[in-house]
Amino acid sequence: MTDMGLAVGSPAFGGGKAETVRRPGHPAVVLALVLAGVLALSGCAGAGLAAGNNAYPAASKASQAEPHKVVVVGDSFSTGMGSSVADAWPSLIDATPLNPEDNFDVVNVSQNGSGYVTVGDNNSTFVSQVKGAVTPDTQIVAFFGSENDMGNSKADIRAAAEAAFDAVKAKSPHAVVLAVGPPSYTTSPEAARLAVRDALKQAASRAGALFVDPIAQGWFIGQAAELVGPDGDHPSAAGQRYLQAQLEKLISEEVPAMPAPTPTSK
């Protein structure tokens, strides 16, 4: 053991300089005094730890809290088509959130080719996705899309969207409903794309859902070369990371409005 450099009367024991000790006395006495001081210090440290002081950093808030339960309803923009399932923005939010304080348990039930009206893979629509995945403890349902509904009438799209939003409330009455319309890669989107956007905005207003318009917000504009894959339609891996940033921010902003998470059973 190295010399602690402590003597009776040193600053570590609350006294002055070590030189103030003028009468060392018997060696056994000095040793007893030193040991008593060391034991007193260790006792204080032990008492502090027992009292629950901050000697060890506490776990982060995100690691302690129950995750917020999110269901993603969508089409191939949310399945990872053009990149991979692991690269899809819902997977990224679930596994590697951009904000370490974000803590989401994401269930992604998106299906290629589906929409509010249009039937996609596995005979799926946005309504059937809701009915198959939303549970009473779901806290937020994030809809994204869909350009697959282009060509359907605004009335049919609006009615199907209203049915999807109502299905969420039937399953989880206090869940937040976030409806994100289809994006456009140009500043002059097709009339059919705008019709989908307008129908969804009307349906969200009636249902009390939060509607977000990527067209008005300029998502992807001026960045399509880097963010869109070779097929010219689906986001690349970089595009999925871009969507993660957009959607994670939107979902995080709704955390205060979410019902409290249901504790995980042990």
C-alpha cells in the first residue's frame, strides 16, 4: 500500500498542516489515532452510500421509463421497400432513436401496396391494419400515406380514412391519432396526389386527429437525388433516415398528449 500522506492535524482530518504535530508520543498511540481517522472516513463514506447519495450515476430517464407504445400504419414507404426492413423508419425509431431520451415500442404493420381504400399485400388496407394491431394500451397510431389511393375519389378516400381513425378510437379511446399525408418529390404534385392529401386533411379534422402535410412542408424537395432509391419512388436508406428524423420528431412532440404507458407485466 502506498503512503497515504496523512498525519494527525493534516487538512484531511480537519486540522492544520502536518508540522503542527510536535509531540508524536508512543508509536502505538500514533498508529491508533491514524487507524481511528481512517475508520471514521470509511464510515462516513459507507453511510453516504447507504443513504442513497449520488456516488453512482442514476440510470437514464429513458432506460427507467416504460416505453411508449406506437403502432405504425402505412404502405411500402414504411416497410423498407427500396432499402430493407431494418432500414425502414419505424425500425430505426424503435431500435436506434435519434434522441436517446426517446423510448418507443414500435409495432409496424405497414403493407406494400396498401392505402386507406386500396388493398395491398395480404389483403391489407389501413383499416384492417388498425383492427389487427391496435390494442387498448396503444398510445399513438401513426398513419403514413398513401399515394396508393391516387385515382380513388376524394369521397371514398375521406370515408375510408374516417373509418380508420374511428377504428383506432374503438380499440384505444385515448390514443393519439397522427395522420401524415403522402409526400411529393416535386413542387408541382399531381392533382390526384393533392386530392388524397385534401381528403385526409378533411377526415382528420372531423376525427380530431393531428394531420401533417409533407407536401406543404416540403419534405424531400431539393434532396430527392440523395433520398430516393433507384426506382425513383421509394426512399433509399438515406431517405429512410430522413423519414426517421421527421416522424420521430412528430411522435415525440405528442408524448405529452399520450395516455400513461401500461407497465410491462413481470
